[in-house]
Amino acid sequence: MKHPVSFAMPALAALLLAGCAAPPGTPAAAPPGYLEQARNLAATVPANLLTVLTDELNRSGPAGAIEVCREKAPQMARAASERSGWNVRRASLRNRNPKGVPDAWERNALERFDAQAAAGAAASALETWQVVDEGGRQVFRYARALPTQALCVQCHGSVDRLSEPVRAKLHALYPADRATGYEPGQIRGALFLKKPI
Ligand code: HEC
């Protein structure tokens, strides 16, 4: 029978050599409070945007409200980043803004959300998180699905059902737009948050 120390020592040595980073394959635990902070932001940032978007849709219709999504959404994400210290962004498997292309971690999360929704999970409840190594730094990453709601299809629904002014404006601003053809309930994208630990 082997002495337990023969297991513990190499593991300890590896830990010390790695400068206290978790050994490869061992997911580091999220620091206390990180998940709660991420969930808070994921609840407030899209809700605030929805308020501004709904107001503008009522005031100037979908073609006029395109500016809200174009200017206000990134602005509100930046403001939330500055306030909270979290990196905040939106991305999608079928992005409209060229900057909305998901990285590998984001793509994985979005594909899992789609699979979970297809298996019957409520899209609005889907979230995931993980501590990952990014260039030698441990980073807590969080994703929350953004389901397509009825009002979203005015700008993200099938092209033939968009109003003419919306279609023209989207085409002019986003010639490589891939973010149409959605039905209510489908996952439009996700809010992604990250912060070094
Ligand atoms: C008034 C038109 C309009 C409405 C309504 C709208 N969007 Fe968008 N959406 C846009 C535009 C324009 C962009 C590109 C923004 C940019 O340039 O950053 C966008 C981008 C996004 C993105 C970022 C990823 C990407 O594709 O570039 C997500 C996620 C998103 N919208 C989700 C939603 C959801 C969910 C709703 C409903 C709650 C919604 N949108 C309603 C116009 C709209």
C-alpha cells in the first residue's frame, strides 16, 4: 500500500512551481462574490437597455430606435464596465456588429445554450460560468443568454417581415448583417462578463 504522502508531495510541488496557479486541468474556484456580482450585472444591464429601447421604439419606431442599439447598447456596456470593474459585452453566433463575433469560450457557451433551449430549457434562465486561464491570468467568465422577445423581431426577425425603413437602414449600416431570421423564444446572443481573479 502506498503512503499517501507519495500522492500529496508531487501535487504540492507542482502547485508551488506553478506559482500558486491551479495545476492544469484543475478548475480554480471562483472567488467569493464573483458569481453574485456577475448575476447582478446580467440582470440589470439588459433590463436597463430594454427600458431605453422600449421608450425609443414608442417614440420613433424601429427604424429610429436602431441608433439605440447601435450607440446606447455599447455605451451602456462601457458604463457598466467602468462602474463595476467587469468587462461587459454582447456577442452572437449570428452577429450584426462585426465586433459581436464570439471567441472560443463564448461560442461554446452559445452553442450549449442553443442545445439546452432545444432540449426544452427556458432560454431566459440559461447561464454558465468558469474560471479560465487567459495568457497566464486566471479570469472568471460568465455568460447569460439573451432570448429573442416579441419586440426584438422588429429588427431581428425574418428579412421579409422587417419594415422597409428598417431593412434599408440595417443594410446601410451592417452590410454583413447575420442577425435576422429570429423567432421569439430563440436565443439571440448572450451577455458576457469577465474579470480577473
Ligand atoms: C430597433 C432595432 C432593434 C431592436 C428592436 C433590437 N435590436 Fe438587437 N441590435 C440592433 C442593432 C442595430 C444591433 C447592432 C448594434 C451594434 O452595432 O453594436 C443589435 C445588436 C444586438 C446584439 C449584439 C450582437 C450582434 O448581433 O451584433 C444582441 C445580443 C441583440 N441585438 C439582441 C437583441 C434583443 C435580445 C432584442 C430584444 C430585446 C433586440 N436586440 C432588439 C437592433 C435592434
